[in-house]
Amino acid sequence: MTSPLIRLSHISYQVANAQSVLRNLMTNYRFRPFAARGLDGGGQRQVALRNGGVVLLVNENGKETPGSSGLLYDSPLPLPFPDTACNVSFEVEDVPGLYRRLVGHGCEFLVPPTEVHDDFGSVTYCVVKSVVGNVSHTLIDRTSYGTGFLPGFRLLETGGDSVSPGDMTHVDHVAYACPRGATPRVIEWYRRCLGFQHFPLSRDEVPERGLEITGRKVGLRLTSMECPGLTEGSKLVLCESLPQEGSNQVEQFLQQHGGAGIQHVGLYTPDILRAASNLAQSGVNFASQPLSYYTDPQKREEICNAGLEPQLLSRFGILLDVSAEGMEPTELPRRCLIQVFTEPLFGKDSFYLELIERRGASGFGEGNIRALWRSMQEDLDQKEQQGTVIPTVA
């Protein structure tokens, strides 16, 4: 089917304490608020923030009072709930027509087609529940709307341009943590309802199996989907664990989150070293990586061939993955993906952000995952020899 999606509009959080989350995003992550509602206490607080081309919407849940307007462009989660990123909003055309088609597919709607207007025009939106945990999608037709964020929001004075050359340009991908065996059902729902297609991460990959990455006491299945015609090509990545001994990041997220959901969001940056340096200076903590990753001879050669320094990458925990798809073995420079992960935003084993720079590579760091597991296993073996056991991480 032809996808009804035009572009990714924004990603929404629902949190118990908006002030704390906003302070973190503004002070540490260099996001700047540009539109808001409910700041006068007359309703649920909603604040839109921007860093480069990336827009986040922070919704404070549980603050609705009699006579207040409640959330706009979203549906409140039932209380209690953990702080979560739970809505990926897309711009579309013809919301009523899309609503009727999705109802015919058996989709559950949290908000039916609704029109909101102000002095700049009007928009029509609806909110459909996905088949992934608490994830929903707000579908917005803003073809009849002019300037500003969305009707119902007041534009804020930002004090000038806050976008730096090292900031984010767009959402590269959204990663879901899914229970074992859920991937085929999720792929089918997004194909049938929103026009996503399987995006292979390796040659001859079977969508139902995805890319299986295995090792001692570890196992991960990655499956990616893309939406042809979607501006900037934001992809969806499904992560689920394979049967194994020990714990792993996917299972830890599912337990902490209370089910499937958005595990992380990859934000594209044209200069990851500059972006990571800027964020580190602002107070962002990045996930540390094993030193052996950067001392491995093959990895050091790959990093140096990309014109980078292993010591500098290790300072921030930046990873580099080389892609050889469609290239001659001796061809340089090689296509590569460079990525770094922040520590969780909402506490241990919760949602986090990723910075990603692509130099011709289209995957999601399969080589990095394998190299990290190898490095962590070396550390594990060393700890076991010394009589100290560390947890296995996938």
C-alpha cells in the first residue's frame, strides 16, 4: 500500500514531573522550549522543545482538573505509569479518510478525528494505538495551518537562535523493545496500517527472523522497517531478546517499563564528535564502553581509516561500525556508522537517546554489537578469573 505518512512531526513523553524532565532536556541536552500550554496552571502542562530539526513534546500526566482541557494531540496514560516516551506523531493528509480505513483494519483509536483551530488556521488529528505496548501515533493534517507549532499552543520567546552546528537535524530511528516472538505481529500491523516495509539489515534476511546476533549467554534479534516517501526516512527498529541465560537490556527495559515500548530514539547529527563534546560540556553522561573495544587491533584500524582517533572516541564512548555492503575489500574510505548512547533519562533501564552520524552506512551497528559483546566477554572472563562476577549485558 502507499503510505499515508508525510513526515515525522515530533515524539512525545508522558511524565509525572514535567519540570524535572524539562530542566534536564534544556540544561543538559540543549533543547529549547518554543511552544507551550498549561503553564498558567489551567490544564495539563505541555511543552514543545527543539534542538536543530528534532522536536520533543513533554506532557505532564496526572494533573488534569475539573474544567481543564486535558492533553491535546495525545491521550493520557492510565495512572500509575513510569515516565515514558510513548507517542510518535506523523503528518498526514485526509485524517477522516485515514481514520475510516484504519477502523476497517480493526485499529483502536484513543482520540477520534478532532479539529483544533486558532488565528493561524486549523489542524485535524486523531490518535491511534499501536500494537507495541503503550506506543501510540498521533496523525496530524496541518495543510490548513500556518506558522507556529500547533493550535492551542502559545509560542514562547526563545531569545534567539539556539541551534549550533553540532546539534541534531532529524530523528534517524525509533527503537522498540518487544517481548520474544512479537516481531512478526508488529511488522504486519505497521505494513497493513501505515505502509511500512521491511528494511533488511543483512543480505537474505528473513523479516520474521530479522538479524540474529548471538554470543555466549547473549542473544538479540533486530528487525528494521522503513516507510517509502517519508521525509528524512526515519526508520523503526524492533529489538527482542533470544532465549539465553542471564539478563539483557531488552528484558530489563520490559521489566522496568511494565511492557513493550520505545527503548531509545536515534537522533542524527552531521558531526558526532562536536555534538558529543557539546552535550558532555552541558552535563550529559554517555554510556561507558569497555576499554578493550578501543584497543582491539581491527577496531583501531577501522577507526583510524575513518580519520578518527580511538582515544578521542573512547573519551565519550563513541562506537564506529564499518559497512562493506557493495564495496570492494580494499576500497577506502569505508562506509561507516558512528554512534554514542546517553545514560537513561528516566532512571535505570529506562528510555535513552542515541546520537548517530552516517557516512554512507544504512544499518544500525551490527558490528558494534558484536564487538561490544566480545569486549564485555573478555572483561567477564577476566573478572571471573579474579573471583568477581559481573552481570552479562546484551
